[in-house]
Amino acid sequence: MAVGPHGSHMELELRFFANFRDAVGQKTIHREFEGETVTVGEVVDAIEAEFPEVEILDDEGALRTFVRTLKNGREVAHLEGLETVLEDGDTVSIFPPVAGG
């Protein structure tokens, strides 16, 4: 984790798929977050604030059913959910619900 003049920060790679990619305008973006620790929930909040069309959380603040959120390829629902701690250089991938038939 890098330490700047205002304290520590980390850079994360954020990947978006399907209609989330369309809403963001590209597949991958990089964002820097301040603080000693950053959670998936904090990153999701920042994504939804920057890109309101990317709806990851439901009205109760939980991950929406069928939205897949991964930390370095592992589903965060099988880790600590929104409380999953991220590290500098981690990749967060977000997949919207997919309808099939």
C-alpha cells in the first residue's frame, strides 16, 4: 500500500460486465481509495455514487440477488460479503444479473 502526503491509499482495478460495462462506458477502470483499509462495501458505495445506473445494492443495503461481486476472482458472498477487506492492487469484478432462456 502506498503512503502519500495525506496518509495511506490504495489503487484498485474495477471490472464491469454486460450492461454494467455499458453504464460505466468501459470494461476496466482504476480508482484510488484513501485509508488503511477499504472494504468491498465502500468500493460499491463509491461505484454507485459515480455511476448511478450500476445498481449493486438493494434497498436494504445488501448485495442484490444475482449480482456477482468478486475479489480477485472469488465471490465476496463466500468471503466476508460487503465487509471483505481489499488490498492495494486487488481487482473487483461486478457482473449484473443475466437473464437466459
